[in-house]
Amino acid sequence: MSDKPLQDFNRFSSEKLRISDASVQYSTSQAEILALDHVTFEVDFGDTVGIAGESGCGKSTLAWTIMRGLPENARLLDGRILLGSVDIYAIQEREMNSKIRWKEIAMIPQSAMNTFDPVFTIQDQLVETIRIHSDVRRRRQSVGQRNCSSS
């Protein structure tokens, strides 16, 4: 990891995301499992990518690799994940959290709608997510309800 903090993150607004020759392995008590085997592709700024495939083919592993959110028993064996010229696996976790993850690179996980807690309003859950993943200070604002019924 580099100790040098990243500076001007606005430069990412026109940068490519490059996944180059990425291989990821999971370690279990029974075996080492190669989940990604030399994956390579690029995504232009502003593009949205959907990943489809059979169960267990590595879709979630690929997404979490790009987000640098792999579980402790997984590791990037080979390859690079670049946002512009920045290798996201070479920067400090603090920089990844404050400047890149959920700001420049984001994902919508499978069954995302099942992750809302029915005990809390969606507004409160979204505000909490924004507060946790950004520098935005939480301010209580009343949100007017709209009447969605037809006349």
C-alpha cells in the first residue's frame, strides 16, 4: 500500500475503469478455490455494466473485487484494478473509503430490495447510508408526502 495520499479525485470524472488479468482465490479449510481466472475488461466513464451468469460463476466475486471488498478468506492473486492511473489495491483503505468506494465506483448487489429493514423508513435508511459513505452532515429535513392516487 502506498502511504502517499491521493490528491485531486475530480480527475476521475472522465477516467476508465480497467480490470486487467484479475484472478481471485478463496481459501477454505478444504481447498483453495479459483473464483476469477484472468478477467480483463474496461468500462468507460458514465457507462453502466450488468453482470449476468450462472450461479457460482464469479459475478459477486468480480463486483467485490472491483469494490475492494473481498472477504478475509479471498485475495487478488494476480492482475490490477485501475481507475484512471490509480491502482485501487495500492492505495490506503481510508482513501478508498473517502474518495472512491460508493463515490466513483458503486454497485447494486443482488436482491438489493431485500436489504431494507421494514422497521425503519426508507428515508432514514438512505440518509444513514449517505451519512456513513460521505462527508455530508446529517440534517433533518421534513419531506412532504405526495398523494399518488388518481382522481
